[in-house]
Amino acid sequence: MARALGVVCVVFGRVPMTEAARRAKALGFDHVDVVGAPVDDLAVPIGDHLAFPGPRAGCTSPAPRKATGAWDDTVAAYRKIADARIEPWPGSILDSIGACEEMLAAVPGLRLTVDTGHVACWGEDPIALLPHAGHVQLRQARQGEPQTIEGDVDFARLLRRLDEIDYRGRLSVEYFDLPEMGWPLADPVAYALALAERIRSLG
């Protein structure tokens, strides 16, 4: 089944959200995931709001880094806010499927933003987390490599699984040039377009 496909603003670097949305539209994406406060009059609809550092209703926030008390603080924070999503990633308190399942059990109703690249990078299959997804970000990766053109994510199987579970959320492609976080990439736009073409070819 054909799906709307968006892009995360970070693909375009540190530009205003209005510029990211304009570029997303020009490249044929259907929506854009944005960082920070709500933005009006974008060229394409907002697919997801990314909120930092902690949870906000209707938004995705990254799981915190591992630190003393981080787990308990996160459970307490997400129990207070309905309709907030959390994004697991390597090096955070949610860096395994087991940890994600434990968090979901601790916070009834919590949904995940499943980034396929993060899960593949830590060495597991993101398909296992799709039943808990409120949003899905697509990136190819392999164990120990967070961004690749060819990798371990089976996107054909992933899309079939989304159909099986009747996933109604949005899909967004995400690559990024973040050398300060250990994630450099010379041309994230080219990588994003290559993956978008692949996803669209799968229907």
C-alpha cells in the first residue's frame, strides 16, 4: 500500500523550520518532522514534533543518556504526560528491545518513536518494536554503524509488518550530519533521497 513519506528536518542541517519544510516539499516529501515549538505556515504538514529535553504531550523526546536515577526520573515524567512518545537510541537508557519493553510495562499507554537506524546500530531488529510505535523514522544502518546506504534493516519486511499491524502513524526518512555526536555524514540529503526512492519502490 502506498504511504505518505516525510523527512526529519535534521536532514537539511541547522536551518529554520520554514526552510526545512520548503526543501522537503521541493524534494517530494509529504511532511516534515520539526524540532522545538510549533511552527505556522509550513510548506508541508508537520509529521512529528521533536521536544527536548523531556516529554511533552503530542511530541517525541529522546530517551535520556544512562545516568544514576535517569530510569526512575523518566518513568515518573512519562507517567504524568499522556500522548508523549519516547525515542530509544544507542547509549540511552533505552538501548535494547528488552529495555524498551521494560519501559513500556512501567508506563502504561506509552508509545515509541522507532528509529530503524538506532535499533539496527545497537544490533537488534526494529521490526520487533513496531507494535509499540506511534511514529517511525527510517534509516538504513548496521550494528555499530548508525548510517549506511546498505545495511541490516529489511525495509520490505518492515513495511509488510506495518500493514499487518494496521499502523496508522507517519513514516519519516532521517539521516544527519552530527559529527559532534559521533554521527558525521557528508551528504544526508542524498542518503535520504536514496532511501525514499527505495521505500517508494516497495509500495
